[in-house]
Amino acid sequence: MRVLKLSDMSKVVHTRGGDAPVRVAVLPDSFKGSARATDAAEAMARGAERALSGRPGGVHIDVLPFADGGEGTLDALLGSWGTPVLTVDTTDAVGRPTTARYGLSPDRTRGVVEAAEANGLPTVSDLPLRPRTATTRGLGPLVEALLDAGVEEILLCIGGSATTDGGTGLLRALGARFLAADGTELPDGGGSLTDLERIDLDGLDPRARSVRWRIACDVTNPLVGERGAAAVFGPQKGAGPEDVRVLDAGLDRLADVLSESTGTDVRDREGMGAAGGLPATLTAVLGAELLPGARLVAQTLDAERLVARADLVITGEGRFDRQSLDGKVVDAVRRMTPGHVPVLVVAGSVAVGPEELERSGVTAALSIAQGPESLDRMREHALPDITWTTYNGCRLLAHSLAPSRSQKEPRP
């Protein structure tokens, strides 16, 4: 028997004789507040190894920490790539100095940024929220660091923002100017955009237009209106009714001027209302592409190729419920998995009924809870419980796992 350790999220392989091993793919999300995706993946791999390594051909385990494009995506990508976290000095949503993280792929052609590192609500939670003046300007140094590194593609993970400026702060940091009728530059924040007359792109860093932009976005809200960025997400960023009115009017004006300047109308396009309208300027000016977050991560990590050759797929998250089956990690994993391959979900809690589970194509969903206990207590021993539950699930499914390389259609 040969064992390759799980350092740097590499593969664990057990082989015995000339028999083909059972192949297991492990692709969990983080267990929010309890375990990072990288740690959960290691715990699941240990459980699968213990349950299946005694089979005639042994077991081959591929480990790929996953994420849905929101919080934890940076850690998941860097954990899978085996590349270090990098940092840069920047400012938060209210202009205070802070340090933000970013990362590069092993070949340094792709860079990844979680926008909330610079414009997130948690970074300004110690202050009264400032919905009209909060800015995405702090994302500029992160993007400049990636451009300086020579990347060809920028993966921008958005969500959890404190801003509603339509991404104008980021464009300002890259050299664009947002001007009033008298030619003066508008103050930062979405509250000033009602006075926007013209966008000057002459000073925009040309490198920003030469790279491919892909944005992880899990909402379909348009930029403006009753389902827009200000109306739906503004209140959680401190916006009262009058703030919402002003911010919505500003984003509406921004859409007009972007259309005049670039020929791209972003007003009613799905997803433009995410993260305070951050995708709007990036789409119109830089040609950014929006993708569901889990799909973007799957493409970036080539996850579909990994699950296509698996005999068992294991995934999981903190809470497995109806939302899990609508664009989250579990949904992405089950959809890319061939229909004949069992999918095991290991979760902190399971809130999906038997009929819904059967329709979903998930083979089994198991909670790591060992009995009635508080969330705090569960968090204290989440990793060993993940290992134990994965072990049990693999033992239950072991009889059906015969190495098979037949390719069948993925789940609907």
C-alpha cells in the first residue's frame, strides 16, 4: 500500500496489487464558522480513506476544496492551487487604511480577489454605516497588484459589500474620472451620482482593459428599481428610505452615462445589482463576464474533469437546505457529477425532506450532529465529526462502489 499525504491538498492514493482503485472526489464548501473548505476536505478524505482503503483495489481520493464565489472562495482557490495568500495595503469602504488579501494561480496567469476584503461590511462594522459615501475605491490597489503581477485574468468574488456606488470607486482608483456638468470630479460614493454628467476614461490604466474579467455573482437583481441594488440591499448597508431613493436615482443616472459613453446598457441586465452595482461599470467599461459563483470556481479548478472519473463524490457545507440546491456548492457538484455516480452530502444540519432529496439526485445526506447539542459545542469538534460522518456514509455506500469508467449523462 502506498500513501501520498494530503499536504498542499494533493491526492491520497491507496493501491493494492494490480486492481483498479475506487476513485473518490471530495469537493466541500466551508462549514461557515466551523471549518474552512480546506480543513473540511481533509477531514472528509480521512473518513473516506478509513472506510474504503481495505477494498481489493484500495482507494484513490482527489481533494478539491470548493466555494460558491462568496466568502471563503479566496481560501478555497488558494488551498486547491497550493499558492500563498498575498496582501496589499489599501483602504476600507469608508477610506480607512487596511490590509487586504489576494492570490495568484500557480502559473501566475490568474488572480483572485474577494471584494469584501476592501469594501466589505465586516471591515466597517465598528462604525455607523455610511450608505451614500461608502466606496469601492479600496479595490483599486488589489487590482493594481494583480496587473503588476502580469495576470491575464482577474476573478472577482463579490458579496458582503458595504457600498452602493456602482463600482465607480474601483474605476476611479484605476484612473477613470466621474464628472459633474461643470467639469469637477464628483465625491466618492453612490450618493453623488445623481449629478454625474460625463465619464472621462482617458486616464484609465490600459492594462485593466487588456485582461479578462470574470465576476462571481449569485444574485440576479438588476441595477435599479424595486429589485435593484439600492432597494433590496441598501437597507442592510444602513440606507433609510431617502438614502435608497437617492442611491437608486444615482445608479439610474450612472446607467444612462455608461450607455452614452460605452454603448452598453446595463440598467436592466441580470446581476448588475449585486454588491451595490459593482458589476455595472466593470461590465460596461471593461467587458466583465458574470457567472454564477459555483460555476466560476468549478471552471477555474477544472472540477468537472475530476468528478467525471469518480466512483463516489462527497460534498458538504454547514447547512444543507433548499437553497443548497439552487446555485450553491452542493448544487454545482451534483449537476456536474455523472448520473450513475453516487453523491454523498455531509453537513452540519440537514433540512431537506426525503421527496426533495430524491428529486435532487443526491444519494444520501448525513448530519455531523452526534446528538442534541448547541451550535457552539458542534463547532468545537466539527472536524472529527465530519470525518466520522463521512466514514459512516462511505461504509453505507461501499457495497455499490465498483470502479467504473463508463461515462453517462450528468444530473439535470
